[in-house]
Amino acid sequence: MNLNRVDLNLLVALDALLADQSVTKAAERLQVGQSAMSSTLNRLRKLFGDPILVKHGRNLMPTPFARSLAEPLRETLGRVESLLTIKSEFHPATDHRDFSVTSNDYVAAVFLRPLLVRLATEAPHVKLHIQPVQDDFATRLRHGETDFLIMPREVFLGYVDFPNDLLFSDRYVCAVDADNPDVGASITMQQFSAQPYLAVNVGHLPTSAEIQLDAQGVIRNTQITTQMFMLAPFLLRETRLLTLIQERLGLALRTDANLKLLEPPMTLQPINMVMLWAPQNTDDSAHEWLRQRMSTLALELFTNVLN
């Protein structure tokens, strides 16, 4: 195929069509008219000699050939985007840029909120879109659908497959309502297993704490589960519930959530939060600037031990 005869914008449209599986949604994503997107789909069909999308009931479904294009197409577009930005110097005080960050609400509270405060002064035209961790987080990162992923490396062992930096570490403590009549200044393993327990998960993934408790065979009287770290401390109020919480989050919410924080009766390893990004973004000057800013801020915030 002669590239001189191919409009490479067709590949951008193809990526949108495969992602949305809808002419209307793809048109909205690329901010073009629906008729123009329909015309583009027809051009793609002629270019590849394949229907690309076929009707299945009321929906459109990609053909097997189209599905085979999805991953190499996303990787190719990512490389093109990187090529277009690799030589352009980033000026944080004046340049406009949008970044997406995938993380849980704990990271958003203890790290991303302070980052937003810094960016408001240092890079006022940089926007962050904070996204929750979903089951396909690794695929989204690999395909460039998120710029940064911040995860505990103990939970995502596949972190070694991506460029990454350690941001900060934290440890787990027990948390109960400060007026919980069952728990004093310390807690035994027997008490821990007997108390009604609040477990926190991230989607279908267990937290590092739950993984370690399972490995040690620690019995829990689990009565409530939640996927929100920020909500968990407030669910303890006026109950006999017990949970494990990251120490920095517990200290930040101790007054508002009326918490009592205790040393766990078992040995738990700390969690290590890593920042990951797709390889094609490594040489992007704006991406590199934000990575450095995030690493510097983490060092400033978390070097000292909190008391």
C-alpha cells in the first residue's frame, strides 16, 4: 500500500470507531458530524477490504479482522503522538496540557490533592483527570488511555513491565471508632479476629493488607466491604467495626472521622506506591516534567515519619 495515497487521519477515526463501536459516539469523540464519520467508515472499509463494523441487533460489532487491528493501531498512534511531542520543550508556566491519572481515592487524598495545589501555581494550564482503578487498568495504560497509573507494587506485580518510579511508602494501622467500648489502647489477635471487620477492595483486586492477612491465615469477622478508602474510616463511627487503614490517611482523617489508631497485632509489610507510564511517553517533555514534579513532591511530603 502506498502511504502517499492514505490519509493517516483515517487511523485516528478507526481507533475511535473500534473503541466506541458506534458511529455516533466516535463522531462525538472526534468532534465531527455523524455523516462525516459514516463517510470515513466507508473509506476505511474500502482501504482494508473489510466491513470493520457490522450490525449485531441494534449495536455495531467489530469484525475479527478489525479486532486484530485494535492493539497495534493504538500502539502506532501512541508512537506518533510521542514523535510529535518529543522535540517540543515544555514550558509549565504557559503551556496547555491535559493528563489523566488512574489511582484510588487514598492516593488522590494524600498525594494528588497536594499536587493540584502545586500545579495551580507552577503550571496553571495543566489539567489532571483523575480516573478510578478499573479491572483493565494495565491495558488502558499500555494503550495510552491513561497517562499515569499509581498502584501498590505489591498488588500489581506486572509493574515491572512498564517504566516506573517509586513515589512513597506507607504502613497499615488498625482503626476503630474512638468511642468503641471493645477496644482500648491496644488490640490482641483474638480481638482482631472477633471484632466485626470492614474490608476494603479495589474493584476485584484485594488490597495489600487483605493479601497479607490471607497469607498469614488471619481470621476476620467480615461484615462490611467497600471499594472506597476514603469512605471506610467514616463507616466506623458509632459502630464496633474494625478496619486496617493506611497510616497517612488515618492521621489525616483521625479528627473528622473520630478515629482511634492502633498498632496491628500481626506483622504487616508496608505498601509501596509506584508511578507507572507507557513507554511511548518516556521522552515526552511535558510528561517528563510532570513525572519529575510528582517525584519531587512525594519526596517533600513523605520523607519525614508522621507522628
